[in-house]
Amino acid sequence: MTDKLQSLRGMKDLFGEDFELHSYIIDTARKITALYCYEGASTPILEYTKVFDRTLGDSSDVISKEMYSFLDRSGESVALRPEFTAGIMRAFISNGLQQKLPLKLFSHGPVFRYDRPQAGRQRQFHQINCEYIGSGEPYSDAESIKLALHLLQELNILDDITLEINSLGCQNSRSLYQEALINYFSKYENELSSDSKERLRKKPLRILDSKDENDKKIATGAPFIADYYTAESKAYFDKVLDYLGILNINYKLNPRLARGLDYYCHTAFEFTTDKLGSQNAVGGGGRYDYLCKLMGGTDVPAIGFGLGIERLALMMLLKNYQSKKLAPLYLIPIGQECKNYIIRLADFLRSHSIPVAIELKGKVQKRMEKALKDGANYIVFAGADEIQSNSFKLRFLDKKEEQTVSAQQLLDLIKITYN
């Protein structure tokens, strides 16, 4: 007896209501991003590993512990994408899109990290991703945040979300701040985790993101980056906050919110919740003006964000999300000789965008029970009499009424329900 095949740990199948909810979130994101003039973009799930090594850095947890990378048959090191931004920027450069700036790009799909599976985060999980490439204006930061909040509002979970925001300053600000962090954390070097000890000299900002509990305690006394802003950095952040006010956006300043990667600058933000336990981040983003040049392109300002679809779905279920999918119109032939007659009706209705289910076999009562179980509003019957008169019997399940109608009359009566 062979072993029963199972999915890999942390790789979840999506069926039924789960699939419907994911699809609804993506469709809603597509609709909302269109209001902000975003266009769709799709990059390969598989990239050369150096796309992520170069951008995320070999000292990050993603690169050192979590990325799915391997040699392909030609000996090239390739990786399943752990995040969207690097792949989008690689595509921007390799497709020569610099002449089309500014660009607003919307993407969605699976991402992969070899991390311990947890609520809302599998090893294959899914994200919505938005990148605004080519604008260095503070308004673009505020607009990106507004877009994300607009989507969360449309999904009916905004009331449970807190926007946390900070500024990482410009390169000069970061240099001054990194020096201050090195001086501070050096006093506690022997107490830091092994990962933080490695980061101390080159990437001290990453210590602020450490998951180690003792590192977190030490970090509470670290200096704040706001004390090292240049006049330019402070003016930029103040303008972003002014625009958030104009857009009626509530926010919480979080001076500890950081991005340890060198290509980030100025605005950083996260969307957090207290509804999902310890995994409180639903998504986040920030400005990354130095990424394009780091990847071999020119200086191009950009800002973006990502939202985790699984975590959005969990929050929607906590809000008692109800599927907006309508049950199909059920067609039931009475007698074998009526099958072809009812099949032609199904084809006619589907050509007019009416979802149809045909129940060809079984006792009529059983077929009706299935339609009722699926929440159908209508059942259409056809027997020998209907074939003779070229008609159909339409039953309104909510009213418990029936009408004898032609195919066109049937369409006219029900299309308002489905369109």
C-alpha cells in the first residue's frame, strides 16, 4: 500500500469558501487600485537568487534562513520569490521601462518563505503588492497609504487596523543614526543574540527588528532616529504628515518602526491589528529610492506596500464575512427525453452571463433538495409539456410561485438578479 500523498508542510490547498474569499480580496484590490490609476504587472515566481541576495542582503533572516533557493539543471542558483519589490524592480530595469515613468504597478500572487507555519503565514502565502515608481514627492507617500487604507475599508476591516508610521530619513540621517546605534548596542554586545552581534557593525538597524526577547529589551533604550534627521528629512516627513491630514487619515507615530535595508529612506509604515494575536502585522511598506541603482539601474525614486491576503482573510472572517457569490440558476429536466432541451437552455443562459447548474440525474425531489441546499433562488423545470409548447416552468423559491415562460422571458425575469 502506497503512502497517501500530502501537501508540503506550510503549503495549503485552497477550495470552496477559502478560494472564494481570496478571489474576492484580489478582485477588490484590482478595483480599488484602478481608481488610483495602477496597471497590472506580473513577474515570474522564480528568479535568479542574486535578485534577492543583492537587495535583501546576506545577513537578513530572509536570505540566511527563509528563502527557497536551489541550483537548477544548468547549475544556476535560482529562488522562489520571498517578496515582490525586488522582482518588480528587476523587471522595470530589464524591460527598459525608465521611459514610461511614473509607473503605478499592481501585482498579486504567492510568495515563499521557509519559516515556521503560523496563523495567516504559511510557507507559501499570498500578497497584494503596489509599487509607485518614479515619484519622489511626499504626496505619493500619502497617496500610497491612502490606497491601502481604501482597500482595507472596502474589505470592511479598517476599523480594526492601526496605521503606524515613521521616517527613516535620508542617507545622511541614516549614517548618523547607524553610528549612534553602534555606539549604543556596543555597550551590550555580550548580551546580544548571535544574529544581532553579526549585524552590529554593518547593519545595526536590523537589531531593532530582532525577534529575540532579550534583544528587544535592550533595544528599548536605543536612541530614536528622529533625533538625527537632517533639515531635509524632517521637512519631507512633515509634508507627508500634512498630506495625511488633508486626506483625513489617522495614524500613530512609531519611532521604533525601522527598515534595516540600505535602499529604504524617508517614509516607513505598517498596518497592525490586535485581532490576530502575536502576528499583528497585516502589511506595510515604505520608500525605497536607492533600490533601482543598487540593482544596476539609475537613481529612481519609488514607494510601495504589500498586504498579506491570508491575514486579510482571517480578519474578514472575524467580521463574519458573507460570500457575495450568488447561487446558480438550477435547471432540472423531467424525463430523459428532456435532457437536450434543457442543455440548450443552459447554453443560451450562459451566453448571457447567467450562472447555471444542470441536474440531469436522480429523483426530482433529491435534485430540488440540492438546489435548496446551495441557496438557489430559482429552479427551472422542463418536461414533455414544456417541450411541446416550447416553454419552461420557472419556480421562484422565495415566493413559492411558478410561471410558464419562454427562454427570452426567463432571461428577462432573472437577469436583474445576476447582473
